[in-house]
Amino acid sequence: MYKVDINCDMGESFGTYTKGADEEMLDYVTSANIACGFHAGDPTTMRKTVAMALNKNVGIGAHPGLQDLMGFGRRNIDISPQETYDLIVYQIGALHAFVKAEGGQLQHVKPHGALYNMAVKNRSLAKAIAEAVYKVNSDLILIGLAESELIKAGKEIGLHTASEVFADRTYQEDGTLTSRIESNALIRDKDVAVKRVVRMVKERKITSINKKDVSITADTICIHGDGAQALEFAKYIRKSLHESGVEVKRLISS
């Protein structure tokens, strides 16, 4: 049987955090990427999100980003490999403390936003991220864009990796995501999105915006939790995967 993990970015609110969309989303995803305070989140939000994920047996991951609250971590910042290493170690450490305090275990690390996208092609940044994760805990799973430099760097250093695909994003011919500034970056038709996801999992192929097939590995599917229809889409994709013979299962180190 085909298997895939579903992950979602969570804990990206501040101060006034209350149970709501994140809690419901945890019923339909198998891994949660929790913001660590640099691009979003705060200590109280981190603790509460960790507790909810543990309560629902959802795998917990650190979601470190650039120190850019105003830009939600989505603006490129000129950062050195050493600075990248330091901010990754710092943020993993912060979330790990909450996970340990709640009696859980950290499962993975997935960089956020601009840092994630920069590490797709920037080999030195990708290596710095992989090294930081490895030195904190070599058993952690590193999530990165399928076929990216980040996945290559993780494998080279000896980490378990999970290649990520996106349900609601279009792809370029080189396997990268279409920039969010482009009008065709997002897929809003849930039937089209699900059909593409099932093909990525089963056939390991995705059709680029230029109508060319691109080879791809799909270990985990990202659902963006900040969209207006995110929860309904999560329910729909989970149901559709099951009907297509794909088992949704949380990541394991192997």
C-alpha cells in the first residue's frame, strides 16, 4: 500500500492564542510543524500547541524561520551559513524544551518560508541547516522540498529525510515551487489539488506549469493552515487519499 504523511504549519499566532483551527486541524494531519518564535509564535502558544499535538498523537516538529515577524519569515534575508546554523540550533532547542516538559519527543525539523526556499538551491545554507539538526539530535527527521539541496544535504550528513510536496502550489520545470508573487502560484480547486497529490504519491510525477512531467518523491504533503478553507481541505484530502488507496501515516525514522 502507498503511504504518506500530512503535515501542517501550526502555532503561528501570538499571545491571545486560544484553541480553535489548529486543534481541529490536528484531527486530519499526522505531523505538526510548530513555530519557534522567530517568524511567528510565542512561548505560551508553543506550549499549548505541543500539548494539543501530543494529546492527538500527532508528530511534533520544530518550524524554525528567519527572525522576521513583520514579514512572517517570507522575506529573503542575507544570512551566512554560521548565522543559519545558530538560529536553527536556537529554535530547535526552544521547542524541544516544551516537548520534553510535556512528556513528548521531537520528531522532525522543517524550515519555514524564505529560509526553506533559500535552502532549496543554496547548498551552503542547506548544509548549515542539516548540520544544526544533526548536531542537536541525529535521530530527527529533516523535511525539505523534494529533490532540493536541503534533502541532499540531510542525506549526506546522515539524517533521516522526508521529501515534501505541496497540495496547493504549482511547480516549475526544475521541481521548485512557483513564486507566491506569481498569479498562478496557488491551486484553489480542491479536486485538482487532490488529483495532483495522488499522482505525486503513486506515480512520483507532477506536471509543471509548462505542462512537462517532473519526477518527484512524496514522503509528506504540506497543507497550509492559514487559508480560509484549510480545515475543509484537510478533511477532503485525507478522505480522498484513503479512497485512492493511500494510507496516511506519520513519519518514522528509517
